[in-house]
Amino acid sequence: MDLNVIASVVVNTALAIHKQFGPGLLESAYEALMLHMLEQHGLEVRRQVPIPLIFNGVELGENTKIFLFFVFFVPFVRDYLALIYPKNIKS
């Protein structure tokens, strides 16, 4: 899937959820709805993916999590981070 198509699916899905459910649900409910609907569109998505938090070369644990991570972006993210933090990224 093209990046623009993915972006369009994500935005339209978020708008559809908001239109149907409105404000007031817990964040975890919106997250579950987004995950379900994005998978229905054929996107491979992971929920609450832990990422290492590295500061000054010290790993501070995996307390930071990505809300929804699109598997499509793995090569792009890894390559981008390898350019910025070459000592911290394992291929």
C-alpha cells in the first residue's frame, strides 16, 4: 500500500470512529477501535509496542510505548533511526 493511501485510511478511520462514538471514551477504547478497523482495511498494525528510551547512550527501559505501530513502516523507521543514532540501533 502506498504511504498516501495508508495516511488516508488512518485519517478516515479516525474520523469515522469519532463520528460514530464521539468524545468521552477512554483512550484504550479508541485504540481498540482503531486497531480493529485498520486491520479490517488490510493494514498490519501492532498495539502498544514498547520502544527503548535511550538518553546519552544509557537505555532507560522500555516504558515508552507506541500507541499503534504500522508494520509497513519498520524498514523506514529502522533506517531513519540508524542515521540519527547509529550506535543505538540494531538491524
